[in-house]
Amino acid sequence: MQPRFRVRPAFTRLRGGAADAFALWRRRLMFLLGGIGVGLAAVLMAKLADAAQGGFRALLSLSPWIALVVTPAGFGLCAFLARSVFPNSQGSGIPQVIAARHTANLSLRRALVSLRTAAGKIVVMTLGLLFGASTGREGPTVQVGAAIMAAVGHLTPHRQPGLILAGGAAGVAAAFNTPLAGIVFGIEELGRAYEARTGGLIVAAIVAAGLTAMAIVGNYTYFGTSGTTLPFGPGWIAVPVLGVLGGLMGGLFGRIVILFALGLPGRLGGAIARRPIAFAVACGLGVALCGLASGGTVYGTGYEEARALLHGTGEGSFAFAPLKFLATLLSAISGIPGGLFAPSLSVGAGLGGALQGAFPEVPVAALVLIGMVAYLTGALQAPITAFVIVTEMTQDHALMIPLMIAALISDAVSKSVCREGLYHALAGILLTREEGRRAP
């Protein structure tokens, strides 16, 4: 009789261990399947974004003045669709993902990262680029990735934040072909902490998304490889200079966007709140004017302009960075769906290229890369993500230390202008409004 009592607990433990192992592998399989879905979505969004920008360029080839009609009308249409047809699809999508991770309201979480919202994000983001918006596709890919992962999981509510984090991180990795940056972004920006329980599964989702995208479009470096160096010497003065400039401009960008998200005081704020579509049209007109002033270079993601500056095939202009900054700011406060990553990198590239005359001993590629990191850090206040993502996008590890220094300086300067990081501030505003609206 005695052995029977000893065997039964052992059998129970064995059965429990098998059940735990099955649950673990089932969860890993879901993360892998979700990662494949995120990779496919990232490729689709890249193709649609390129086609939309090509369509807008074809339209401008008829006459650049067409933008004065098409862009404002397009902004109005996109704002209407984002507000009335696809709610929660406005902006970059990253604040929605952060809000979904932190809210305890299950219905709000599902609304922020639903497949309907993801579909609307793709459609309206593409329309925005078709009409000349200064936006990117990488931020929206984060929200779409989170929605896909949440839909694939069908897990209990207390486990969904891990899925959302993995989907968002996989979206960054697949959009830029930067797996390390995806991990860092998930920790630094989406999670603001490392989650040991989901760390391995996040990596699995990123690998699945990255391999899927790579299988379709091949292994590529986002901006092409750059072997530039910055020998220690007087040229290093450019690092703190660009760090300060990037921090000031990025902090100013974040502060203005947060101010408009909170709502401007007085009559102007009331008018914008009452007529958001008309305000979007006015923002579109401002973008069109920036486009005319820049010769058409500030429309879209800014990828081609940044790449040309990096590889020395484009000319640095003092006007490009401020005009791209203004066009991106107007696009961001208009309420239309679209990301900030690519336009911010373009602004930073323009900032670095404009200082070529001031630092003739520094290779222009080095100035451009430092400017990218400085402005992206200033705008997002995510310094580790900024220098990791730029390093991965160019495979230039020789500049790692200057990029780190620029990121740290920019982050400190940006925080003196704007106390809170842009995405988390917007997520807090979103949660306050939505939970207040849904409260009984």
C-alpha cells in the first residue's frame, strides 16, 4: 500500500509537467505564427507605401501646383476615415499599443489593437502617402503587428500584454530589417521594462517576422551599408553640436504634438475640436506649401532624400530639415494615420547634411548618421533604440561611440524642452480620454 501513495503524487507531477510543457510549446507556436503574419503585413505595407508615393510623384509630374488641391482634400478624407470609419487608427499607432498594454479595460484593449483597426491603419496610411503626407509606415506596422499577434493568441486578458509587446517589437524588426532594434524598442519604449517570462517568445516572434520578410524581399540593409568613420580629433565637435540641435528640434516637435493632443486653450483650441476635418484640411494645405517651397522633397517618408544624403548623391540644404520638420509636424497634428520613424530620420539626415560646410573635415555620411540619431532621440526620447536602429540600418559599427554620445546629449536636451516621451505622453492622453468616455 505504501508504494501506491508514493507513486500517485509523482504521476500527478509528471502529468502536470507534461501539461505545462504543452502549454509552453503551444504558446511558442502562436508567437511564431503571429510573427509570420506580422512579417507578411510589414511587406504588404512596404509595397503599398512605395506604390502610393510613386503615384503621388506621378501626379506632381503633371504640375507641382496640383498638391495645393490634392493634399488638403486628401488630408480631410483621411481624417474623416480615421475618426468615423476606423477609430483608434489615428497617428503612428505606437501610443495605441502602449495604451493597450497598460489598460485593464479589456474592451478598450481590444478596440485599440483589433484587426479592424489594423486594416483601417493600412488603408488610410496608404491614402495619406498617396496624397503627399510626410509620414512613415514603420510606426503603423507596430500597431498592425500588435493587432495580428493579439488576434492569433486568443489568450486570457492577463497574458495579452505580452502578445501585444511581441507583435509591436516584431513590427519594428520586420519594417526596418533590424531584429536587434526590434528587441530594444520592445524593452525601452513599448514595455519600459524587461519581461523575463516573454523575453524568449518576443525573440521568437521577431525571428519569424524577420525571416518571413526576408524570404519575400531578400536580406537588405535599409539605408545601404556605410563604412564611414570619425577619427578622434577636432571633428568630434560635431557630435555635441548635432546632439544639442537634434535634442532641441526633437523636443520642440514632441512638445507641440502633445500640446495639440491635449487641446489648445482658447478659441483656436475650441475651433479645432469642433471642426477636426477642417483642421486636417488646413494642415494638408500647409504640407503642400512646404512641398512647393522644397521642390517636392518633403513629401512622403523622406527615405530617398535621407539615403541620397547618406551616400553623397544629394546636396545638403539648410532649408530641407526645417521644411521636412514642419511638414511632419503638420501631418502628425492633423490626426491622420502615419508614423514618425522614417520622417524623423529624414529630418536628422537633413540636419547633418546642412552642417557639412561647418565641419568640412568630417565625412558627410558621419554627419548624416549622427544627425539621424540625434533628432530621432530628441523626438522620441528613446536613445538606445535610436542608435541601435541607425547602426543596424547601415551596418556601420565604427560610429557606435559617437552615435551613443549624440543620443545621450540629445536625450538630455530634449527632456529639458519636453518632460515626457512623446509616445507615452500620447498614450496617457488616449487612456484618460477613452477610459473616461467608457466609464459608467
